[in-house]
Amino acid sequence: MATVSLIALLVCIVVAFIKKINAGILAIPLAFIVGVYMMGMSSKEVIAGFPTSLVFTLLGIMFIFGIATSNGTLDKIAELITNLAGSRVKLIPYVFYFFAVAVSCCVGGIIGGSLVCPIAMKVGKREGIPDYLTGTAVIFGVQGGAMTSIAANGIIALGLMNEIGMDGRVLPLWLHMMLSALICFTVCYLVGGGLKLAPLPLQESGHTKITFDRKQKITLVALLVLIVSTAVFKTDVPLTGFTVGAILILLGCGDANEAIKQISWTTIMLLAGVSMLVNVIAVAGGIDAASAWLASIMTPATADSIMILTGGAMSAVSSATGVVMPTLIPTAPEIAAQMGGTVSVASIVSSIVIGANIVPISPLSTMGGIAMACSNEGTDKSKLFNSFLLSAILAVVGCALLALTGFYKLFW
């Protein structure tokens, strides 16, 4: 059944790609057929795979930024950044990469992505930058910067390292994550046509003096409140988003119906359906089977690479901070012992962290889901889904190959 469930996911992705339809539409009936009629799961158990937390997060973020979009605030922010960039359109993806790094160093990956991605996508649309380039810039950026002692990702890693007797230094992890993400994004930038970007004609790009009206100024303050509240006071992101959004509606700064129209239901359908199928795969043992197979081929020379592949495979369908790192990091001392001391606990921990945190460009993860939700109208969602998914796979494989050079043994 583990194999059957994995085949079902492959069929879902391939058929959706060939037929150009939303993969979520296929994933739900496949989850139903495989789960209920082949595995004996109840309907409630299949439905339990619906990603309630992810969908609610996306709804909260899309709602408040829907208001900012409908009243023109995001357009004005995009114009402002576009003016600052001038004619250097080729550099804009890197501007947002390092901006995302800076933000996530303070607030972590998910919050950083939620805040930067909507604005970046708007700028990308104005400058003719494909959503793929903008999305990879932001997601790899926030993941690259999130391994600090004050960001959620780094805090979790630090606590787990202390539990297994390590000194809890996160600087090596930050350097490994930052450089790995930068390499991955650079590859995406080159493959995605970054060097071919050209500035739009002046009359199209509209480089003019930017002024904000009353509604837009209040909306800017509201977005600042969202950032401070979630980053400093650690309030829940979607709940804060809905609360701030409701206040904006009451102040007459936006229309609720227009904001709701900005919600990408196509994206939510896609992520919800595939997540339900992935839950069935997990119950069937597909994830464990894939991880066990990787572990069976591990040697001292390939231990770091195998842990990156394992962490990446798990993180692609689960939470890096909530599942993968808490599950795998405690095993590092035992794995090092099994390798006869030829592999250090530190390099194994780095490999686990890299594998778990380099893959969130996958549209099946929260970060990839945010990028999908923020993508502009007119973008082929199915094509973007496949591009993000392929990028996630290649990023994990690339980092696994990098591990063979001993890179993740450095800096400790």
C-alpha cells in the first residue's frame, strides 16, 4: 500500500500536468479511493488530511493583502520600489532575495514570506518579471535567513541541538542555510531567464512621483501593525491578519467583497486536495518507506547527503520545524555512532536542517503555498505549481551533491 499510495501521487501530478487541470481536483478522489477502498480508512480519516491550518493561514494573509490590493496600496508600494530600482530590472529578484533574508532573520520564514511575497509579486508584475523568479527569490531568501537565534526556525533548531548535547551554535547553520539557498536561487534565476529581463518602456512602467491617499496611508499603518504584532509580540499571523483587515473595513479603507475576490481559491483547492492525498500516503507508510530505503543505502561518505534527501522528502509533505527537525535531529548522535565516528553529529544536524528547510519552495509546503497564493492573475497556476515542485526536488538533490564535497562540515 505504501507503493500504491506513492504511485497515486505520481499519477495525480502527471495527469494534471498533461490534461492542464487543477491537481487538487484529482487528488481528492484519489485520496478517497486509495484511502477508503484500498486501505480501509474511514471517510473522516481521509478528510482529516485537509490542511486546515495552512488554508486558514493563507486565507488570513490573502484577506488583508486583498484589501491592500483592492484599495491600491500594494500597487503604490510596488511603484515606489520600481522607481527605486530604476532600469536595473535584472537586479530586482536579488533585491527581494536579500530583503527577504533581512526580514526572516528577525521574524522567521513563514512570517517573512507572508509579508514580502505579496509586495514582491506586485513589483514583478509591473516590471514583467515572471512569478517563478519572484517566488523563488522570496522563498529561498526567507529560508536562507531564518536560521538565527531570534527567528522561529533557528530557535527550534537551537533547542533541539541543546537537547542532544551540542553547544547550540546556530551561526554555522545560518551560514550553511544562507549559502545553500543563495546557490539554489541563483540557479533558478539563471534557468528562469533572469539575465534576459529587460526594463519596460518608460510609458509602460510609469515611473512617476508616488503619493498615498488617506485610505492607503491607513493601510500602510495597518500592515506595519501586522508586522510588529506578529514579529515582536508573536501573535498568530492569520488571526492578526483577519483582525487588522476587519478594522480596515470598518474604517472604510476597503471593501470586504472586493477583498474576498482577491483570494486565490484555485490555489487553495490545489493545496487542499494534494495535502489530503499526501496524508493518505503518510498513513499508508509511503513516507516511511521512502525514508527507510534512503537509510538502507547510507555509508560514511554519503551520510550527510542521505540525511539531506531524507529531510527534504519528509519536509516536502510536512512541517520542517514542527515535524522534520524534531524527528530527525535527536537521531544524529546515534547515526554518528553507527558510522563509527567517521561522521560528526554537527554535520548530520546541518544536513537535516538543510534538507528540511531548502525544500519549502515546494507548492505542497506552507511557503510554496504562500507564493502560489500571491501569484498574479494571468499566471498559469498549474505550470507554476510544477515549476516550484521541480525546483524543490532539484534543490534537495543539489544540496545532497554539495554535501559530498564536505561543505556541511565547515564552520563548526
